[in-house]
Amino acid sequence: MSFLRSVSLAALLGLSLSVGVLQAAEPPTSESVQQSLDKIADRKLSDVDQKALQQVLQQTLSWLSSADDYTKRLAATKQQVADAPRQTAENQRELARLKATRVVPIAQRYANLSVPQLEQLLAERTTQQGELQKALADANSLIITAQTRPERAQSEISNSQTRIQQINNILKLGKDNGKTLSNDQRNQLNAELAAINALIPLRRQELAGNSQLQDLGNSQHDLLMEKTARLEQEIQDMQTLINQKRLAQSQQTVTQQSIEAQKAGDSSLLGTESANNLRLSDYLLKSTDRLNELTQQNLQTKQQLDTLTQSDQALDEQINVLKGSLLLSKILYKQKQALPRLKVDKNLADEIADIRLYQFEVNQQRELLSSPSSYVENLLATQPPEQVNPQLRRTLLDLALTRSDLLERLNRELSALLNECITLQLNQKQLLSTAQNLRATLDEQMFWIPSNKPLDLEWMEGVPNRLQKQITTLPWLSSLSELADGLLQRPLLFLPLLLVIGGLLWKRNYLYGRLSKVHKDIGHFKRDSQWHTPLAILVNILLAMPVTLALALCGYALQIDARGQNANLGAALLQISQAWLVFYTAYRVLAPGGVAELHFHWEKPQVEFLQGWVRRLGFVVLALVAVVSVAELQPASLADDVLGIGVVLTCYGLMAWLLSRLLLRSPNHSSASLFRKLIGMLFTALPIALFVAVGFGYYYTALKLSDRLIDTLYLLMLWLVIEATFVRGLSVAARRLAYQRALSKRQAAKEAGDGETVVEEPTLDIEQVNQQSLRLIRLTLLGGFVAALYWVWSDLITVFSYLDNITLYEYTSGTGAAMSMVPITIGNLIGALAIVGITFALARNLPGLLEVLVLSKLELAQGSAYATTTLLSYVIAGIGFVSTLSTLGVSWDKLQWLVAALSVGLGFGMQEIFANFISGIMILFERPVRIGDTITIGSLSGTVSKIRIRATTITDFDRKDIIVPNKTFITGQLINWSLTDTVTRVTLKLGVDYGSDLDRVKELLLKAARDNPRVLKEPEPHVYFLNFGESTLDHELRMHVRDLGDRNPVIDEVNRFINREFKKEHINISFRQMEVYLKNLHGQEYKLVPVEDEAPTLAPAQPAQTPPEAKLD
């Protein structure tokens, strides 16, 4: 029964795996597809269809090529698996033979070879080393591939089978995404099926022989490592032998020249020439020593460079193969710890310049000695004739020939030395560049890959066992012993700082007294100063220093000892000392009656609230920095760090709770600025985000961010204290300035005496000075805070380049043959958001800053500063908009059509809005109205208070804000009372009775205008008699005032003057009179005339005919 079941399952499995073969037709040949691709132009298709067809045919060729490649690799893999046991055994035997073979010293094997022969042999060994390193990289690749093959191959087989079913369904329906398949598309799918059907057997064969291939890779790796180590040692020994032979030759030359110098005797000429030769031989010896040293450095640098290059190449392959696995994180941590500490010779550039200069001098001497006999004759010509003899000539000639040989050898040695210096300099630069790139890649990958398993239910269930294992495996006794030794074995290191700590503890009461004295001086108009606050902060820092110095001293001692866990514990103690200094100082600053309350004038409930919560936050940060410091230095053990994860998660939760309380429960949280609220919300959200990151397995990432988060918290606290200190300093300066002004006024009043008037000189407003100074100070502090923030996060900025590998979408760039697909990544999206934020900040703050710092100091016309800052904000917004779209792949060649379409569409639908926008720009450029101008438009009069994009705000004389569209100012009639000049004419019209003295009237009107201080003398007032009215003689008084605000007051004052003076002169101001007649039912008419008493009197129109009794009906 079990046999039948097995046969049935095997048959079903075979049928399921052969579905692709049953459904699919035979794939096309590469030759037929290539012919179709070559004749694609003959089909007369449109550009779009031709391009689509070209892509289909090219993809078909690619699938066919992949199918052939998979088939060949399958045959090669079968042969490799079959040969693997034999090759593994051979490698193991070869390794055993090598280990058993005694290495003959290089000095014995090649003792009889010359330096050129040894250099040629060294070059051959260097070539062999490069080949071995390449083979070693292949062996490492084979091991890594074998280690990760099961998961990758099974996943690839599963995906391939799913794709086979999808292709079969598409071929069966004959449609893809609702579109009928063409023959070329069918051929493409059949070619893809052929490639997949060739891939699946390859992956199965690799799975079947995976253990053999892994054993083969391990054996090759071990053998190549042994060969590489032996070859490196042989190269070093060979280079040492070459150096020794060079040095021996140079020493022999020096010895010979010393003997020649002794033979020269008392002859000054021979002594000088022998000394010169001896000096050259000494320099030759020094050059040989330096050449040997540089050669050794160059050899070490080249080996380090080869090792790093090999690691870099292997790293790329490991990342591609192990992406997303925990094994990759462990490999990366080990490689990060294995990175060498590079030492670079910084004097190479100066040494190269010195060598070139000395070589130039040597070449000059070689030219002098190009003819030794001529050189000797020139020397003898300077000697007395009686001292010249054949023996002297032969000796000098021998010395000249020896010097010529020395200069030749020295020139060769200098050339070799120069070449070695340049090579070493280039190798060091390449080594630094490779190390930096490798370190950046490691940091980037370590940051973005999980270091631990997610904290799911399975992880939670295993916590007790892993925690017990971690606690039991920790070397508690040895660590405590090493800790005690590290702290006690260096008493001389502790002694000076212990004396400082003792002195601070001894003077602690004095510091408290000094702080109390400083607090008492606060607010006193004489004793208070700007230095009191920094002094008080310094005293609080000194009160925190004993514990800080003790912790830092212990940490420094443990780092120097560096045994076991001492280095990690030392780093943790240094971080704890820094946290203690910051938070204890902040706690002292927030003490009742302390700096925050007395100096900064923070409200007492706020200070008490902050002190309590800062103390709690400080304890949490102390625990967090201790764990972060130790765990960050041991990345390879993070996967098993259950204790550290628990502490970190607890600290994150407490930090989020404490920061949220500081933000939401603070007594002054409702009155805080939006910026401070955003900062508080950001700091509250960060611990929560880190908590979530640890939950998903990104423990190492959370540790790196925690370190920067804590440093940023330190910076923020420091920024707040410094800002408050400067604000307090400005307040003290303003109070002192006001006090000095009051004293000056009192002194001036005493010196003036009784009856004299003190003329006050115009002074700057103190509040204005404070506001301007505060803006500049806050700007400077903000710049410093941003710079410090960049310094804190600078080493992590490079890791965000990893986001460029995550593509969101692609867009086409270029046309024709130059057309390509450009990806838009998450990095581009973040960059676009950053541009939006920077644009918003600049558009909002830069114009105002420009006005405060620059425009306010220039003599500009009224409204020019506002126009400049407004246009600047428009330009910044436009540049930011275009830059954001460009970052997101919307270039101008695509944007212009969108702009054109929007312009046409919006031109009809939003015509008025665009008209107002353009009118607003015209107003800013032409400036028919400006901020502060008094205008009249239609029946509306008022002062311009704002000019915006769409409309302008006018504040009328009733203090009401009226919004007027900008188009009205361009298309309508506008009266600007203060556009070019604020001088305006005021006209008063009045009439006098017939028979009045017109000369006296004119004289009084002119006097009324001239005696008024608001009326300008130039242009002078005028009075004109303009018209004979029905009952008046009409006059007009014309006068000019300087400001618009003088118009109504001058009318009031002149009218009162005229009324008063005309009464004195009995001049009546005529007005239009009306006679009223009343007629009763009897036909009697009565004229209404004024009387002196209150009762109205009726005067008869014709008194003779007035009856004695009259009634009004």
C-alpha cells in the first residue's frame, strides 16, 4: 500500500512539474529572433509600436541566452559536484604536505643572488600573490554561496514555478492584461519558459551537491590561506635580504671612502676632495637605509591594500547573496572590527620635494665630472705651481673617478627612493580611499539591516532561557578582577585628579556661599551685571564636577588598561560622567531660588515642574548611555544581548513618557511657541520610533541613533541655557542704559539751574535696541546649533545614501538613442521634502533677516524695503518649487507643457485671480502705492498696511481693515497723497455779506493762515475773491501743510480763528437766507421773523391790514 502511495505521489509531482512543457510551445531560435530584430524597420510601424516591439524581441533574445547559459552551467555543476570529493581530498593532502614541510630561510636559499636577480624574483612572487588572492576570493565566494544556497534556491524554485503557472495561463487565454498576444509576445513568453525550465534543474543540482561544494570551498580556502601566508612571509624575507645586500654595499663604499680620506694626509686639496667623497658615501648610506624603510612600508601598505580590496569585493558579493539575513549582520560586524588602523606618513610630500632638489644638485655635480681629467686640471690650476706633481695629479684623478661612480650610484639610489616615495604616497591615498569606502559601506549596511530577530512571540518565549544563558556566560569574576587591576595599578594617574576632586569637595560650602552671594546681587541696580549669570552657571558646574571627574577618571584608567571588558566599561563610564555633568548642572540651575528663577525670570511653578522631571529624565539617560556605550562597541554579540535589549526598551518607554509629560503637562505648555512645540513632539516621538525599531530587530540601528539622540538632547539643553543667558544679559544692559540716562538727565538738570530748559538729545529706544540685538543673537545661536547638530550627526549622514537603492518609480530622460530611464528613490523624496522645508524657512525668515541686517541700514525710499523682501520671498518660493519638482523627476521640458495647459485653463476659470496676482507684482515693481501711503480710491480713503499676492489691505481712518483687489489699483483711478511729497494744499471757502470791507476780510484770512504754525511759509497762503453769490461775496483761502495729519487740525484752527476775528470786526459770514410766510384760511399772510426771546413771533406781511386777533389753523 505504501509503495502505491509513493508511486502516485511521484506521478503527481512529475505531472505538476511538467505543466510548463505541456502548455508551452517550442521556443523560437536565437537566429530567427535576431532576423526579426534586424528587419523591424521593414514593418513600417509607428515609433511607439516599433520601440515596444524592439523591447519584446530584445527581451526574447535575453531569455534565450539565459536558457543556454543555464544549460551550460548545469553541465558544469554536475561535473564540479562529481569532481568535488577528489579535489577536496587533494586539497587536504596538499595542505597537510605544506604544513609538514620545513621552510628554508630565504637568506640561505638566495644568498648567492645579486640584488637585480632578487628584485626580479620578488616581482615574480608579487605576481603569484595577486593570483593567490584572486583564487582565495573565488573560494570565499564559493563558501558564501554554499552557505546561503538552500534558502535562496528554494525561494527561486518556488517563484519560478509560480511564474510558470502565470505564463501558462496567459498563453492559454491568449491575452495579457486584456490585450491579445501577438506572435512576438508568445515567442517571448515561450523563451522565458525555456529559461525557467533550464533554471530549475540547475538550482536542484546545486542543492543536491551543496554539501560537496561547501567542503570543496572550505578545503580550497584553507589551502590558499596557507599558501598566501607562506608567500607573504617569503616576500617579506626576500625584501629584507635585498635591503641587507643594498645596505652592505653602501657600508662598503663608506668604509673605502673613509680609508681614502685617511690617506689624503695633510694635503688640503686632497683632504677636501676625500671629504666630499666621504660625505657622498654617507648620504648614499642614508639613502639606502631610507629606501629599505620605504620599501618595507610600501610592501605593508600594498598588502593592506590588497587585503582591503579583496574584502571590498567579497563584501559586495556577501551583501548580494545574504541580503536581509542575520548572518550578513554578523559578518559585517566582524569585518568592521577587523578593519586595520591606518598610519599615514604625512611628510612624504616634503620628502619628495627634498629628494628632487638634491637630485638636481647631484646631476649638476655629474655634469662637472663628465670629464674627470678636465675637472682635475681645473683644480690644479688653483694651486701653486711648486705643489703640482704627477703623484698629486694621479691621486686627484682617482678621487674624481671615485666621485663620478658615487654620484652615479647616488643618482640611481635617489631615483629609486623618489619612485618608492611616490609609489608609497599613491598607495597610501588609495588605501585611505578604499578603507573609507569600505567603512562607509559597512556602516551603511549595518545601519539598514536587522541585527536581531524581531521581538515576536517566539522571541518572548525564549527570553528566560537566553537571559539565563547570557548571565551565566558572562565572566563576572575575571571582569571584576580586571576592573580592580585597571583601577588600582595606576595610582600616579589618579593622584592629581583626586587632589582636584578633594579640593572641590573641601570648597563645596564656599561654592554654595558664593552662589548665594551672586543670587543676592540679582536685580540690584548697581551690583548686578551681565557676568553674574555665567558665574552662577560656572559655580553650578563646579558643584557637579566631583562625581563627573571621578567617573571620567575611572573610565580613562580602564580604557588605558584595555584588558577584557575594561575598554568597554571605560567608554561607558566616560559617557555616564558626561550625562551626570549635563543633568546635574541642569538640576542645579532649576533649583528653587536658582539661576532659572532669579536670573532667567522663569515662573516658579514652571521651574519646580522642570526640576522634578529633569531629575527623573537624568536617571533614565544615565542607564541608557551605559548600555548603549557597551553594546555599541560589541556589535557581534548583539544578537544574544537580551539584557541590553530589556534595559534599552525600558529606557525608551520611560523617555517617551517623561518627554511627553514635559511637553503636555508643563504649566507653560499652552503659551509655548509653535517651534518649541514641534521640537518637543519630535523628541517625544524619537524614543517611540526607536522602541519600534528594536521590536523589528534593528537593535544596532537603535543604538547608533540613541547615541546621537542623547547628544542632541545635550545640545538642546545647552542652547536653551545660552539663549536665556543672552536674553538676561540684554535685560541687564537695558536696565543699566536706562539708569545711566536717568543719571544724565538729573545731572543736566542740576547744571542747567533754575529757569533754564534742558534740551534732550534724541536717543535710540531701548526696547528697539534689545529687539534688534536679540534677533542677531538668536540668529547666531541658531547657526551654532545647526553646526553642532551637523557635527553630532555627520558620521551617520553617509548611511542615508542607502536610501538611493530603493526605487519608487522611474522616468525617461533624453530622446532618441540618448533616452534612458532615471530612477527616483526614497533619497530623492527625502531630498525634495528637505527642499520644501528649507524653502519655507527661507521664504519666511530670510526677507525679514535681510531687512533687519541690510535694508534697515540703507537709505531707501518708502516701501522699497517691503517690495524687496516680498519679491525675494516670491523668488525663493519659485526656486524651491522648481527645485522640488526637478528632484522628483519633473524636468522643465515636461513641466512647460503642464504650465501651458494650466495657463490656458486657469486663464479662463481664474482670470480675476491671475489678474490680481500680476497686478500685485506690478505694484511692487512700479510702486504706485507703498506701505504707509495715504490713498483715496473711489470713495475709500485710508493708509496702505499690507500688499499681498491677491489683494492689498487698507486701514481707513476708522481703524477698519478693508481688502481691495490689486487689479483695482492698476485699472482704476487712484489718489496717492504721499507718493512723491507729503505737502498738500488745504482750501477753505467762505462768503461774507454784501457791503463788507473786502480788504479787511483778505487781511484777516491771510493773518489766520500765516499765524498758524502748521501752515507752510513756502508756498505762501493766498486769498482770492472769486464770485458774487446770491447773497454772499465768495472768498477762497489757499494754504499748504507739510503732513497729511495736519490737514484737519489746520482747518479746525483756522476756522476758529476766522470766526473769532470776524466777530470782533463785525463781519458777517453770509449764508443763504430763506424768508418763511404763513397764510391762514382767511387769506392773511404773516412773515416769520426771529425775536430775542424764546417764544416765536409772527410778523404780519402787511401791518396795516393785520387783524387784532389772528389764529393759525
